[in-house]
Amino acid sequence: MTEFVFNPRRDTPDSAAGAARPRDLVDRPDMFGRWGKPMRAADGIDPTDARFISANLQHWVANAMREEVLMLRTNLATLLPTLQTTSPELTLDRVSRLQHGDEPMRLDDLLVFARRFDSVRDILVSAFGDASRPAVATKPPQDGGMGPVITTGRGRSAG
């Protein structure tokens, strides 16, 4: 049994938890986010491990962002203010760490990137989409509401 380590500070990484960096889970950590091929699992990592699968998804997202930035003939420092995020955590330094697989992307990161980069949105739809189910519509908040309203339309038709 692993020993529980209490880490009350949010600004320090919980290295005691043994959380691997996404790049440590792939066979070519030096190429993380830098080439358009899928990564294989690193030695000793099960390819069905959810951490590896999410690291590979992060690699695809990072590479897609890199390629789209290059096509726009700009850089991430210039694009960062256009990401329309209210999170003070999404700094250029953090985006760079995400790009290189030094820390895992979170759901809020993916949502911000998908709003700005079409290729990221395509990757997420491909990864999480299910063609056998109807599409889910998202709507922006009305008059400063509580956030996106997600509806499948099933609530109205049920019953």
C-alpha cells in the first residue's frame, strides 16, 4: 500500500504521488508534440494504460497546435492573448510545459485550445466522438449565465 502524503500547497507539485510526466510515458519523449506520428508506449508502460492514452492525445494536441501556429506564421506568445481564457494559470511558460509533455493537460486547457485551434477541436471530436449517438449542442451563456448549456434534446422527447 502506498503512503498518503498530504500536500496543502497548490503551487508545489505533488512529486510524492509519483505522477509521471506525459512525455515519460512515450517511447520518444524528445519528440513529444513535435511530430505528426502517434507515440508508442515507453518500456514498462502498458499501451492500454489510460495515462499513456491521454499522453498520446496530449502529444497529438500539442503537435496540432504547433503546426497551426506555424501555418499562421506566428508564435504562441503572440497567440496567447487571443485564447480568451480567464485562467491566470494559462501562461506562456505553462503552455510551453504542456507542449513538451512536462505536465498533463487538463480539461479546461483542452476546452480553451479547442476554441482557438480548429485542428484541436477535430482531434477531440475524433477521440471522444461517438457516431452512433446524436451530436451534443452547446450554447453560450445567456446574459452572463452560469456557463454553457449542454443539451442532447433527450429531456424534452423523453416521457
